[in-house]
Amino acid sequence: MESILVNGKAYDHSGTKLDVFGMKVVGFTSIDYGDKLERGEARGASQVALGVTKGKYTTDPCKITLHKSSAAELREHIAGQSRTGNSTGNVKGTIVVQFVDDEIGVQTVELLDCRMNNPGTGSSKEGSDPLTEDLEFYVRLIKRNGVTLFESDEAGV
């Protein structure tokens, strides 16, 4: 049975859904994303950390691997949302991935305020598998089942 990779873990194709900028994407094989808090330690003259900062919230780019035909459809969809109707780089949108984890059930991850960084890289290769392209998106914020790593009531969020 064909599976989809979400951050490197395989999930059943039938239980995995992807929506990119309002378009339901069927022909994808993997999606990778991540976020973290980079904390600083308060030390003063002490050898032991006296405390830590709230940290700087950062995200990794989102990389989606799609079949070439799905990548072309997605680029056209995103370009259609631009002011001129033919640009993919400045359109802001949301990416939602939903998958079923055997241990914790349905998981919904929202990648917010995304913009396309790379419209597709891929190459031809020998074999029977369909040709794929990797698209990369800037991500400003990530919510996992509505939960964030940062305080969502702060200004600008």
C-alpha cells in the first residue's frame, strides 16, 4: 500500500490530506516542516544558568514533494491568487496537513502565513515511479491541533 511521509514518518495514503493555499492536493508523496524555540540562558557571573529567556521562535521551510503534474497545477493555482495572476512568490497562504496516527488519532497541522520560496526542483530518473518535484515554502507560524509553541496572544500573532 502506498504511503505518505510526514516529517519522515510513513502514514497511510488514504488517511492523509493536504490543502495548499486553498487547493486540495492529491499527488504528493511527502511533506516536511518544523519549528523551535531558541532559548538564551541568563548567567551573570554564575557558572550555573540563573534562568532562561522566552526564546526566539523560528520555523524551518516547508518542503513538499509532489508528482510533476500536481506541482504544475499548484503553481498555477497559487499564481492565480497573485495581483497580476502570474506570480507565485508573493502570495500568502495557509498549508494544512491532516493525517491519522495509530497512537494518537487524527492530527491537523496548520502552517500559517506561507509564501513560496522555490517553485520546484526535480530531475528525470530511470524507473517506473512518477517524476516528482520539491516545492519549498516559507512558514511564519505552525499550529498542531490548534496548539502553538509560542504564546499566541502576543502582538503580531
